[in-house]
Amino acid sequence: MKVTNEFLIPFIGLKLGKHQFEYQINETFFDAFDFEDFDKADIKVNVTLEKKSTMLELAFKHAGTVNVPCDLTGEMFDLPVKGKIKLVVQFGEAFNNDNEELLILQHGEHQIDIQQYVYEMIVLSVPLKKTHPGIKDGTLQSAALEKLKQLEVKEHKEVKKEEDTDPRWDQLKKLLTDK
């Protein structure tokens, strides 16, 4: 991952209170992380930074679409994604990002890099199973679905066992019922 200045927020010159930042994310953002699961991405990220005297509170929100393949058919489609996370930034002796909701920056830092948090928020908002909306409502026409319909198991008729039984077995069955 290469660090870009776009996602560095210099908080040292900001007044106490809330500050808004907006980012437009596309597929080039994910190239920096070598993440190739999305063909296209169009996501709007809003970051609210609330500066307090001893700490910072960041609230991330995103909404948009990513172009992904359907897990059932392989067809590409635009999947809507949205999500939000919160992050508390405090200051201490050493940098520590072990906790996902708490970041400790070293005293004397003057900016925060939010690129990794934006990346994780977006990637984690994509569901594990990605199903094309056309499959759910039955409007999707694809070669894979046509082949599945051809290979579908046809309903088989039940064989009537009583008509096709051997008469010798019928005599044995009488013995069981005569008890």
C-alpha cells in the first residue's frame, strides 16, 4: 500500500468541534492495496472528525456500488454497498492500532492517515455471497442458467409396487397377516 496525501488529515490546525471530509472512491483506490475483486467501484465516503481537547473521534460512512461477479452465474453486476464505522484516536507514548475501534498515536503527531480504515470499511461491507438481483426475481437471462434448466432433474413418476409384484411373494405376505 502506498500512502497518498489525499487521505492524510492534518488535525493540528483544526479548531475544536466537528469537521467534514468527503472522498470519491473508484477502482484505482483498490489498486494501491492490490485488491482486484472489484472491476469497478463508485463509492462516496463521508468522514466526520470531531476534535476534542484530548482526543479525536472519527465517524466513517459510505454508500455506493461495486461491480462484482455473481457467485451462482458468474455474471457481472453492480452490488450496492453501504456501511459505517467509528474510530477513537487518543495520544500516548507509542503508536498502537491493535484495537479496531481505538487508535493510539504518539505524542507530537500532527496528522492521521485514514486510507486503511476506508479500505477495510468498504471491503467488509461486501457480503460473502454475492447473488445477482435478476436471479431472485427471475429476470436474468444467461447461458449458465439455461444450461442449469436443461440439466434439471425432471419429476419422475412413482412406480406402483402392488401391481408389479411377484405372485410367490403375495403368498408369503399372507402368512405375515394371518397371525
